[in-house]
Amino acid sequence: MSTFEQPRWRVPADGPPSTRRVPRPTPHNSHTNGSSAALAVPVSPGPAPTAHEPDYSVIRSLQNAVSEELSRLLAGRESVSPADREAEGRRVASRRVSEYVDQQRVNGTPLSRHYEQRLLDGVLAALLGLGRLDRLLREPFDTITILGCDGVRVERPNGRIDLAAPIADSDEELVLLLQALARRAGGTERALTKDKPTLSMELPGGQRLAATYLVTQRPVAVIRSHQILKVTLEELVTLDQADPNKSAMIDPLLRDFFRAAMRAGLNIMVAGVPGSGKTSLLRALASEIPADEWMITMEEARELGLHKTGRHPWAVSMETREGHGERGPDGRPVGEITLHDLIPIGLQLNARRIIVGEVRSREIVAMLQAMGTTNGSLCTIHAREPGLVFDRVVELALSHRDERSDRRAYLQVANALDLVVYVSLIDESAIGGRKHRFVSHVIEVGGLVEDGRPRTTHLFGPGPDGRAVPMHQPDRLKQQLLLAGYDPTVLTTYRGRGAWPRPLPRLAVRP
């Protein structure tokens, strides 16, 4: 077998159940009862397994006992806060697990402290809604992809893909787990129901969960980990030095240019395909915002985390809210609050700049209007290619407004945006390599030209290996950059070659 034919599925042969290889999910009726012998992961028999990992039947039994006792303890109280309920649950769970371990010791089956702690972790995870997901969330990962209760794959930061043990005994139990997570979403309501078969939310540990059922053959969930919340432009320059599994996203020229763009209060849209690193770049750009500045971030599910890094104590995080029940006079579910609703509120709250994690629908109109009246606003958008960014923006704008003039939509884009930054993704996983994420284009946006589209200047464009190198000096933005202390003539010195300190470690050679 050649190097290019090596399988990507690498699982420790004798690892614990959390990394033990399980067969791929199959399309037969395993989703009805989760009992298919081909898909089951063997467990040790008896009430007290002696392996390093507890039998989940023991965890479930203890969790049920804790839940029943907790219900009795709290039944007579008029009001119990979630924090109080969790604290009481932890106390009861700790005692119940200790009693179980003592009983096993009396019965001649001593259990290690490690086993006892893992057992307590499992009971608490089941009690607090994470269930068997908890063990996966405790390990380093980029993405966890779930197809049914027994199809679980974990993409590691080093590019390896592991197949993990089932996270539920049936697809029905998996749906119940996702519904329990939705109920614990925090300040904004979330639900996964027959009427609302999709879910997008932030998990307690900050990971991003997207899930759906009924419209797919089996329940599906994807969890993305944002391992770096507090990232700077400087750190994006040296990513490959800090982690050999990553490539630098920008070079020192881009770093200095972006710093000046943020000082100048330019409105920036970061574009790219999913997973290309748009959010990481947005966080790094936001790190240049002064610590004493009042700003507002808006997201469908909290992901940016700018309000949690400690770098921006005056950052306000706003999150959308799903509506439930009957529809109001406007035809929308009662209680629904969308990004389209939040952007005008942000302007009323006197935000100098608004940061939207991702524009994907009708909020693009309000976002462009907000950018037309603010300085230094940021957002991200999905686009397959740099040349399709403006068409994507206009497509979204026209699909959610009564007025159907392309020219007017392009004019709004030209008046709102200063820069479009495109982040490229090259995935060489299929040939034994890894993923490379880097800025490939920085485009200045000007007024409209004769064909009705925005005038653009490619300040940075792809060099020999695809990474951004200087191409032209700014036209419309030159004076603003000069006032911010940046001399654009430096781009002429490095035109066509850039200042990337190290080669891009690609396996495939570009034609």
C-alpha cells in the first residue's frame, strides 16, 4: 500500500472505551433500539466492572438514585436556583458514589481512587445533562461528529481521526440527551422538538453544538471546540512555531496592516469556507480594540467569547433567542429575537462598533446599515471563493428585502465595507498531510464602477504558494491608514513576495 493509500482511521488497539475503535454506522435499523450486535461495544458483566472505565449501566443506576433523592430533598422548597440545585446534586452524587465504592469493597471488589473519580464524573455528567459526551469533551479535539448513538468520530488537533464508543444506547436516548442540553442553554431559550428539529447552542465548556433530527436518517450532532479564545495577531504569525500541526495564518506585513486597519476604524468582513479560521482571525482583529472601549458582539450561539477573555471588560455579548408556541401578528414565533432584531438594539445602546460572529441570512441588511453608520465593525461570512463574496452578500440582501435592485444592494455594500479579508483552507488530510489555514486576499472596497459593482483594489493577493503577498497600495483608504500611523508604501517594497518567515509545509506541489 502506498503512502497515499494509508487509512486515516487511527485508534489505539488497547485503549479505553473512549478511544476504542467501533464499526462505522450502518443504514440499517440500529437507530430503533441501539441493540445491534455489530455496533455494540462489549462491557464487563456484573454490577461492578474492574476495568479502568466504569460500566455505564452502573452510572445510570447511580444517576437515577441521585435524581430520585434530589427530587425528594427539593420537593418542599418554594424556589430553587439552578446553581443551588447543581450544588445539592453534586453533594448527593458524591455521597452515593462513596457508598457504592464502600459496598463493593465489603463485597470483596476493591475499586481504585481513579475508578471512583471516573464514576463520580460519569454520574455528575449524566445528572447535569452531558451524559457520555462528558468524557469526549474532556479530551483535546477540534470536532466531534455524531451520526446516531453509535457513530462517533473525533478529529484531534494533530489531524488524527479517532472512532469513539457510543454516547447513548439508542437514538432515542441521544435525542433526549440533546433535548436536555437545550434546556440547559442558559440565558437564551433553546429547544429540539418535532416542530423545531434543529439546534444551535453553546455548551457549558464553551464548545459550539449544532444538531438536528427527523430531517436526517438518524440524529446528527457536530461539536466544534474553540481552543483559543484569547488570540492576538502576533500569535497568528507564529502559530506554526507554537504548534507544529498548524500553519501561520498571517505574516508580519499582514499583522502590521491589520493593526493599522483596526486603529483606523475600518469596517472589515472576514470571508472563507467553514472551518477556514474566520472566527480565529476575527478574535485576533478584536484583540486590537482598546480595553476601555464599549462594544457589542452579536451571535446566534455564543462563540467569539470576547466578553470572557478579560481583555475587554466593556464587551457586551448578545445572543439570539428562539421563539416558542403561537405566532404573533408579524407571523413570527412569540419571543423570537434574531440578529436582524439585535443590530438596531446595538446601535441604540451607543455601540461605536458592532461585531457579528457570522451573517448568514436576513441580518445582512441590518449589518450593512450598521456598518454604514459605525467605524471598526467586524463580521464573518461564508463564501467559496474571494470573487464570490460580493455576490453572496448581495444575494442575501436581495432575498430579504422588498426592493429588488442589484445596483442599490451593491451601493450599500460599497458604502458599508472598507476591507474584505479572505481566509483560505487547504486540506491535505487525504494524502497524509494536514490542514493549512491562511489569509490569501485583502481587498479594498471603493465606490461603484460602471457595471454597478463595487470598485475593488487587491492590496494583498495569492503568492506562489497561495498565501497573501502585497500587490497594490490602497487608494480610497490611504489617508485613513496614514492618520493611523501606517505608511502604505512599505507594501511596494515587498510586492509579490511578502514576508512569510517559513515555507508552507505542503505535500502537494501547486501547478
